[in-house]
Amino acid sequence: MKAGLVGLLSVMLLLLGCVGGGAGGAYDGFQKALAKYKLGNDVYMPATKIDLLGFAADMKRVKELAANDSSKEGKAVALAAELEADFARGLTRSLEGQQLVKVAGIVRPDCSPQGGVKLAQAAFEDAATKVRLALEKKKLLETNYPEQVGRFANIAGNGFNQYAAYLVVTQTAAAKQLEARCK
């Protein structure tokens, strides 16, 4: 019991030591996550499911670090990390939907509640919802912390909004097409 507790405490201290605490440490963690996945002004998200999952987990940790800081900077970092994680989860669901479409059935689509068509439709709808949520959080970031937005280069520009809007439209359209196959 003691060894497990000591090990857990050691890991927690190591994580805190590597990333730092408060808004400054959280912002550094945010930037490190972007660098780790080679994200920046023109590359908004990782391209593979495993990297999207890792990026979302990294952003969750950044948000948790920033939550300890009640300053405007800390709140801005937490919100930016949260919207990045939502966006990554949305793209993950999109990739899952694409995989499910492959087994949905062309000649005789499987429209049962647990069939490929319904599961793919749900994945695309969830993807659109998560990306929409990320866009809403970006609006909150711009409204509540306008002086901080420029610090988050990959989401500060209009390109991020255009990419997100495109994803919402395409994911919604994919879900509707699948829904129509089962009518």
C-alpha cells in the first residue's frame, strides 16, 4: 500500500515538475503539446487517430493545470485547452464514422440500432457537435479574453474558424446522407 502511494506521489510530482504549475506552466504545456504534434498556424490538428487521442489527453492535462490559476491568463489557457480537446475528440469521432461507413452495407445497408449505418451516423453527428462546441468556446475565448487570443496561434486566425465550419457542414451532411439511406 505504502509503495503504491509513494509511486503515485512520485509520478504526480514528476509531472508537476516537468510541466510546472499555474497559468505559466499550463501555457508552456499547451505550447509543448502543439510542438509535440507539429501543430501551428496552418496545421490545426494531428492527422491520425492515435495522435488525436494523445493530443486530447495532453490538452486535458493542460486544462487541469490551468484550473489552479484564477487569473485571466489561467482561465484563457484552460478554455483554449478545452476547445482544442473538444476539436480533437470531434475529429476522432469523424475518423470512427469513416471506418464504420466501410462496413455499413451498400446494397443492403444495416439500419438496425447497432448496425453500421446508425453507428456511423451517430459518430458523424457527435463529431459535428464536438466541433461546434469547440467553435463556441473559441467565441467565449475571443469575447472574455481578447488580449489572450493571439497567444494561441493555431486557433487565433480565421483559418481555424473556416476549417471548423467546414467540418461541421461535412459531418452533418454525412450523417444526413446515412439517415436517408435508412428511410
